[in-house]
Amino acid sequence: MSRFWSDVVKGLTPYVPGEQPKLPNLVKLNTNENPYGPSPRALAAIREATGDGLKLYPDPNADALKGAIAARHGLQPGNVFVGNGSDEVLAHAFLGLLRHAQPVLFPDVSYSFYPVYCGLYEIPWEAVPLADDYSIRIDDYLRPNGGIVFPNPNAPTGRLLPLAEIGRLLAANPDSVVVVDEAYVDFGGESAIPLIAAHPNLLVVQTLSKSRSLAGLRVGFALGSTELVEALERVKNSFNSYPLDRLAIAGAVAAIGDDEHFERTRQAVIATRGALVGAMAALGFDVLPSAANFVFARHPGRDAAELALALRQRGIIVRHFRAPRIDQFLRITVGTDEQCAVLVAALKDILTA
């Protein structure tokens, strides 16, 4: 431990991202990337934006992107905040909206960046246990708090919280900000965005990394009341006044405008997910209901770590979390039909060996 570190840094436990191995012929099903490429219109826009104009700073407000997002969701540009992936947007939300005396509440099995942000910004927090079926119980959040944040669908479980329950949570916490992290909502969920008009305490965070196949571009955004968005802008402009570059803005605007590609690819993922769940259930796996582009599954007769290792030896990478309550689960990204067929064949081979 370095003697030059601050006390905050000494106490941090950083987030550990999914492995990005550099192996040939790999079936990579561990980081929830979309198996289908980005919109051709987005790629063309990125190419067009690559030129002499890169000598100039990008638009610090990303007005074109805010306008595209606002128009798509029936809001005003003042209701939109954009940043380098939803992780940066969430980081600004933790600092700007969730740093209070009361603890922030989030599920005990959820996105592991949440406690990292709390440690970074010295925010008190409490992990609220999921139910035995790994669902979020709204009644557990009906108590004093400094804010509430959770993914919907949840990650890594994939379980979806109905919109009516989110509305009940918002109504019961009018003086706290509720952040709904919708990174995976396009694969089977109903967005909470329509609730913004009636609930000024709601912030909805989304990303173009998953359903828009732009994980390599790093574009995320938040939607909420102008009061909430202004807090995020104040943090952003005290930290990095040019968060999105010219290529990211151009590609994101084009991707949002390509509904045909968006619908075709997300529906392909949804169909493959259904087939994968059925195939894994036939092999004896317990698979949680998923509204995301991944499944969360365990086999009652096999250790999850051993299964992950056996798959890796066959050139297939999935995610295994060595964490309480979920150490016997594997999180498996929904790939192409061909990738999932290779996975199922490998699991069958492993289970019958």
C-alpha cells in the first residue's frame, strides 16, 4: 500500500469488470455485449465525423444527442444528461444526488459498482436483501433513506420489477431520489421513463452499450426532472466539461435514429434467450426469469466454479461471481444462436462426463 495514498483510496475496493481475454476462437459470453454489430448508420456517421474537425473540441453540451434522446422519449432536452457510458452517469448521480446523511439503499445482489461509488464518495449505504426467489421487495425500501438505486432488470439476476411497483416506490419516497438503472430494459422490460412527469424524484439511467451494440463507444444518459439533471450537469462541469467526443456524439445520434436495426437485433436476442433457457432447463439447470440479454442459472448437482472452469477449457467464457448467495450461479450472456448451441453442447458434454 503506497504511503502517498489518501485515506479514501486506501479504503476502496474497486469494481472488477468482466474479463476481456485475447484468445482465438473464443465463445465470449461473460460481459453481456450484444452479439450483433452496431447500426450501419451509426458506423457511417462515425466515419463521416472522422476528419479535420477532430482538431476542435466537441460540443460540451452534446445538444444534438440530447435532442435525439429527448425526441425519442417525448421529453425536452433539459430532461436529458449524457456521459461516458452509464457508469459515469451513475457516478455523477451518486455524488450529486445520493450523498446525504441517511444511507443509500440498493439490493444485496445487484450491480457491484454501487458500493464502489459509495466508498469513493464516502456515502453511507445499506444492502437490502432480495427475496428468496431473488426478486426485489418494494416494502423493504419503505423506510428512511438517502436515496434508492437498483437496476431494472436487476443484474446479475435478470429479474424484472413491474412498473406499478416502481410507481409505488416513488410515491412512498417523495423526498428521496430513486435511480432506476435500465441498462438492460430493452430486452424485455418496460421503461420507467413515462413516470418522470409525475415523479420529480425519479432518475432513469440508460446506455447505448447493450441494445444499441455500442459498448466500445461509451455513451450513457439519464432522464429526469430538470432539477435532477441540473445537479448532474453541475458535477459534470466541475469534473470534465467535454465528456463525449465528436465520434461518440455522431454515432449515438445515428444509432438512436435507426429503429429498424434496433428492433431486429433486440428481438433476435430475446428469441435466442428463450431457446437458451429451454435448453438449459432440459439439462437440469434452475434458470431465473430474465428480461435481460443474459441468464442467471445454477445446476443443483454441479458446482458453479467447476462448471465455469470446464467451459473455459472448451473455449467458452461465462461469468462466475464468488459472492454470498450467488456463488452457485453462472451469468451467461445471450450470444448468437450458433454461440448458444456451442454452449449447450459443451454443458451437455460436461454434465454427462
